[in-house]
Amino acid sequence: MKGTYLGEFEEVVLLAVAIRSGDAYGAAVTSEIEQQMGRSVNLGAVHSALHRLEEKGLVNSQMGGATAERGGRRKRLYSVTIAGKRALEEIHQLRNQMWESIPKTAWS
Amino acid sequence: MNNKEKNHFHPPPRWLDWLLERFCAPHLWEEVQGDLHERYQLRIKRTSKAKANWLYFREALSYLRPSAFKRHYSPQPSFADMIRNYLTIAWRNLLKNKAFSSINIAGLALGMTCTLLIMFWIQDEYSVDAFHTHKNQLYRIYERQFFSGKAQGVIWTQGPLAEELKEEIPEIEMATAFSWTNYQAFTVGNKTNKQGINTAGPDFFKMFSFPLLQGNVETALKDVNNLAISRKMAEAFFGSPEAAIGKTIRYDNRKDLIITAVFENIPQNSTLQFDCLRSWEAYVQDNEWAKGWDSNDPLTFFMLRVDADPAKVEAKLKHFTDKYIPDPNKTFRTELGIQPFHEYYLNSNFENAQVAGGRIKYIHLFTIVAVFILLIACINFMNLATARSAKRAKEVGVRKAIGAIRSALTGQFLSEAMLLTILAVGLSLLLVFVLLPFFNSLTDKHMTIPVTNISFWGIVAGMTFITGLLAGSYPAFFLSSLNPVNVLKGTLKFTSGSLWFRKGLVVFQFALSTILIIGMIIIYRQIEYVQTKNLGYSRENLIYFPLEGNLDKGYGILKEQLSQISGVKQVSHITESPASLNWGTDGISWPGSDPTNRVRFTPVGVGYDFVETMNLKMKEGRDFSKKFATDSTGFLINESALKAIGYKNPVGKFLNWGNHQGKIIGVIKDFHFQSLHTPIRPLIAYLRNQHREGSIMVRIETGNTQRTLSEIETVCKKLNPEYPFTYYFTDQEYARQYHSEQVISRLSNYFAGLAIFIACLGLFGLGSFSAEQRAKEIGIRKIVGASVGQIVLLFSADFLKLIVVAMLIAVPVAWYAVNEWLQGFAYRTEISWWIFVLAGIVTLVITILTISFQSIKAALQNPVKSLRTE
């Protein structure tokens, strides 16, 4: 397994997969990110991040759910693995911990 | 937006899809395109089409990243991986079944060795006369002669023809006459040697590519006293070509010639062979008759202009001689024909005055033999591979079950065949290298492996490929067609079709071998027949030597002195030589002969004791005798001549030869004075008591040949000190006429032997395979009481049936083929039934020996061994 370091964009993608749980495929994940972040995101970049996440074992995937607007092609549906969930929790915890550690004086 | 419009699918720009499909990894393609399309549909609904297209373009191009075209998830291994796997498996199989592999490789290697050797031979045959730079412009002239209702083609032509052609036909750039080789004495100082001399016109060295070491092509044969000699001759007389140029050499002890050119030794693959060349003009000076149009003597060659059309020239030439031969009511009509110079060697026969093959027949014959042998070897391979497919079937089943497609399996078995073929080719090249010197001595050639010739390697590569394909095709298609379910369940049964096919191949193989064996026996018998046939005279112990120098004038003394030698029985002389008389005349007439349809006679001038020296039989009358002075105008004729003339009581009747009239004094029983390719022609013999020429014949006694010969030499030397003594044995010279047949006979012996050997190799393999397969059956049979003999019989019968069928097929085909071949001989051996029986028995015996080795081995096996495990 490759290093489990999670880049910023990867983190966002992983979060989006978690949000769209059950229907997380390339296009859906991309529009989720676009909606949440309010900026346009490149589909290719998302795909590439999803693949990296899969290699790291943070998500897994299976094919399914063809629709008409896809020209009858199946989607690759991603879901967050336990390792993925743990990675997200770790990051969340780390952020919280750091947030808590900011001295009150910093804002004054 | 109504429902219909909502669901309407808007196709994105197709070229982008196309482009993306090129570089995107196949396993990613479906999801990527699906996602792209989905977003496109969304955008087209929300914004304009142009914007959607533009965004589609940007997103599509964003897949130009390594992660998108890395194909590491690909389930298909690469082509190189597969080939490597095939070769590994092939190599393991090869090592696992050493016996079969070596049979396969040895068979193929032997087959290919034969094919390669035959190919060398054919190439060498085609290279004859092909080395001239102007090869495609050089032609030879032949004459079609029409007489007595017959047509014949001859290559000799009229003396003045060459010069006249140059004058009259503008397309002909150069032309030369070329006389036949004479062996004459040459002297420099006290050194005398006999050398083959020809004469040719001044254009000769300009037309033909015989490079000059000294002198130049323009002046080499300009004057009558010029002589061009070979490097060998220059070295023999003067030490070196440089020393020879400009020197004087004495010719035939009567003329001094100046050496104006030295040419490189004539290569072996030239049909023109000579030690030295004199100018044609000088020949005409010596032989007045060569000036005229009424006799045929030299060959005529010409060179066309590069742009000339040979067909037009041939048309112009057809009646070219008519205006030079004035006789209006000709009974002997002639036409001229042309033949490309380099084609003559392979096509030197005439039939009905048309060029009709020659050695080319042998080339065709051996091409067929080469193909046959290679086929037999390939069939071995196919048979062994399919027979053993039961062993490989499980492998095929497993491969198929895990997803191998049929074409991949075909590829596997083909590449396996290729591997074996390549090994066989390597081995055969080695064999060729070792055998070539032997093959050279067999065929009297000087062939080498053209290692530096790219086209040779091209041919070898092509042959490897074709053989591999041929040998591997059937097993490949058969094995790859197996049904994996049946195979893995263990219920593999050969369909009757594939069994028949295998049997058919064996039959085909043995039919080919039997044809070759029959052919071999017939060729051998014909050669034997020719060499032992009673020719009507006895050619053993008859020597002859050229009548030259003082031997004509001193003939009386010579004969007297020779007769005193104890080993000498009779002495006489003959124009040309006793082994071959080739002259012709149509000047013979008799009361009642048809002036418009003259019979062509072979004239021969002889001395006293001619009949006795040759050991001829008289049918009527007597030989020439000194007791009758009138005999000097008398004639002896042979039976064929008598038949043509039709006299009832010929002796004492008259014949006219031109303006001469002479009496027939005797009739000789027919004898063969030419090779057996031609029928016996009418012969007329006359007494030639002056201007004798040709050969002196001496009949000697058996035993002490060496002493007799040396005494004859002493006598000749005394009379003819300027001339080295050269003699010939008639029987040897006679045999030389069949030289090419002897070579063919020897070659066919070897090749037929090899063919049957290769076929038996295959049978050996099949036999051992079926012994292995039927081990249990044999075990059970033995347990219930079968004897070894019964098992051997059971075992052999299967194969013998096939061999018998093969022979039934082979016999008519072989009969047809050898019959065709024998048509080339005027006198030929019979094709008797016992030859076919013999060939059959030979094949059968060899087969039985081959199979019985395996079957006896199988029958002697202890049944416990084969039945122990189940």
C-alpha cells in the first residue's frame, strides 16, 4: 500500500464520497464538491484523486447503475472503507485538537 | 421543458470521444466517458451548447494525465509475454519428450537438408551461362531442317552467317561464329601440349564476359595469326600472362601464331569451354568449305541492340538463308530460329525442330522431389503432434477454462512448431555444410553455401516459416478446437475424422516414398540398360586416338607396326570416333529414290578391316578388301539404310552419292553409333584411303593393356614426334554420353533412400506412441493368454494396412511418371511388373522392421507394470 498521507484535495474528495454515500461516482462527487465549495472542479482531477484513494485503500468501488444521460454506461460507485473513515476521523480530530489549541489571545 | 425534450440525449462532440478513447486506459474508459457525458447533459440543460462543448473539451483534455492512461489493471497480458510463455512451454515439452522431439527435429532437418541441397543444385544449374553482362541481349541461332517429311533442329549453322547477319539486320549489333573444340598440339621451345582450341569472330570478347588479363577486346582476334589464350595455358607455356603477351606459339606444328590476349580461366558454369581462341577467318582459310552456305559447321551467336525486339528479329531471320541457297526445288529446306544464349544449357533438346526442354526436365523432377521430401517430413511432424495431443489435451483444457481464446491456442502451437522448425533449420544448415563437399563430388559441381547472399537467407527464412506453418497448422487447429469440458472430464475421444486424417497422412507419405523408390529403380535400370546394351559392336578393348600430323601419310607404316605389337588384334580408322558419329548427308540417291524426299544418311569414311576392328556383324556381303581394287568406290550400308533404300538383293547394286556412283558390297547389321537417345539412322560407309581424318581405332586383347598401350605410344611417337599421344577407351567415352543420367541416378538413389528413411522415422514415432497408448490393452491381452506373436501381429496389421493402401495409390502414379521419363530415350528398358512388386516388398520390409521394433518391445512388456496403477 502506498503512503497513507492524505492531500488536501484528496480529503475533499473523500469527504464528498462520504456525503454522497451510496451514489458516489465521478460526476456526482464532482458536482457535490462544486456545490459545497462554490467553484468549478475538473472531473479528471477528481477521477485521478479517486483512483489514488482506492490505491491507498481508503475507498473501494464497484460498477453499476447505468442511466440514459450517460449513454447507457455504468458508473463506478465509490464507498468509503473503514480505513477511509478512520483517516477522516483522524483528520477531523487533528483539526479540532489544533483548533482548540489556539490561544484566545490570538484573535484579539 | 416537456418530458421528451428533457430525456433527449445530446451527443457531445464525437471527435473528442474518439480522441479520448485512444489514450484513456481501457479499464477506465466506461466510467470516464459515462461521467463526462452525464456532466455534458447537465450543462447543456443549464447553459448554452457552445459553453457545454467548451467545458467538455477542457474536461476531456484534463484526462491527459498519466493516471488515466496507465494500463496497469489490464487483464490482457502483452503479446511479448504470451510469446515468452509459449516458448517456455514449448521448450519444456521438447525436453520432456526427448525421443519425439529428436524424431521431429531430425526428420525435419533431414528433409530440409535435402531441399537445401537440391535448391543449391538448381540454382547452380540456372547460373550456367548467366554471368555474361549482356546476358539478355545474347542469342544463339539454331537451324530447323526439313527433309524426308521430317523436321529436326540443329545448333550448327553456316560459316558466313554471322558476318551476313551483322550486315543485313540492323538490330543485330554484333555476331560471331564459334567453331567446335579441337584438341591440337601447341609448341613453345621444346614444350608441347595439347590444348582445346576454338575459333571465333573479332566480336567475341566484346559480346561475352570473359575478362581479358592482357590485350584488349578490339584486337584480340583481329588477324588470322592472332591467338587468345587462357591464364592456365599462359602459365603452362610462359609462366605468367604478362610473359605470354606478344609471344609466338607454334600451332599444330605448321603455323606460328602471336598471342594477342590472355583471358581469365573460363568459369565452370560456362557452356563455352576452351583453352585458346583463334580467329574465325583463320579457320576459314584452313577449311575452304566453311566459306559456303551449303554446309553447316560453326555455332552462331549474336547480340541484339538493347532496344531491339527479339520477336521481330526472329521473324526477320526465319527465311534469312533462302536467298543464299540458290537451289530452287530444294528437298532440304531450312529455317533459322533464335534462342536466348543462357537458356540453351537447360533447353538443348529439339523436338520437331522446336526447342523442347532438356536438363530443365531434371530440374523440374528434383523440384518435385524436394517438395515431396519436405512434405513427408512435415507430415511426420503433424502426425506425431496430433497423436500426442491426448497428452497435451489437459493443458489445452485448462488454458481454455481460464479464458484462452482459440486463436491464442493456435498461436501457441504454431509458435511451438516454429521453435522446432528453427532448431531443425539450424541443424540442417550444419548438415549442408558437412555434406556439401560430398554432394559436389556426386554432381560434379563446385557449389558453396552463399553465406553472404542476402536472398539465400531470405529463402531459408521463408522456408522455415512455410515449413513451420505447414507442420504446425494441423496440430494447432486440431488441438485448439478441443472442447474443454470433455477434455477435463477425461473423455477425450478422437473423432473418426481426425483418425482418418492421420491415417490419410501416413498413406500419403508412404505413397510418395514408394513413388520415389519405383522411380529410383527405373532410373537405375535404364542407366544399366544403356551401359550394358549390346550396341551391335563390342566397345570393350577398343581404343582410339586422333588421326593427326603424319599419321595420315604414314598410315601404312603405322598400321604395319601396330599390327606387330603382340596385344594388338586389328587396326583401322574412322572419321569422327567409334563412340559417336554425327555427320549427315542427304546426297544419296538410287534408281527409284524420291528426289523431293531424300533420306538423310550418316556418312562414315573408314579404312580396311573396319568391320573386324569394330566387331560388327555382316548381314550380307563382305568388308572392304584390298583384293578388290573396285572397293575404293564401294559402299557398306547398315540395315536401316537398306530398309530406307528397299533393295531386295542389295549386294552389287548401285548407289549415287552426288555425282559418284558406287556398288554396295555389304550390309552391316544395325549397331548404335550414337547415344541411345536417338534411333539408329541409315549409315553409309566408304573407303577413305587418302586425306584420312578422325580417329585410328585399335582392337586390343584383354590383359596387359598397359604394356600394349605403351607400345602403341612408342610407335606413334616415332611417326609423330610433335604430337603428344592421347587415347580414349570407347566404352568410357560411350559412358560419358550418359553422364547426366548417371548423376541423376545417383541423386535419385540418395533422395529416395532419405525419403523412405524420414517416413519411417515418423512411423517409428507413431508406433511407439500407439504402444504407449495401448499398453493397458496389451497387458490385459497378455494376461488372458495372448502370445507375443499375436500381439505383434495385431499391432503391425494396423500400420501394414495403411502401407498397402499407399502402395496401391503409388503404383499407377509412379507408372505414369516413369513412363513419361522413359519417353526421352529411343531405346529403353521395359517397365516390368516385378519392379513394382520389388518396390512394394522393399517398402513393406522396411516398414515391418520399423514397426516390429516397437511392437515387440510392447509385447514383451511385463503386464504387471502396465496394469499395476489405475
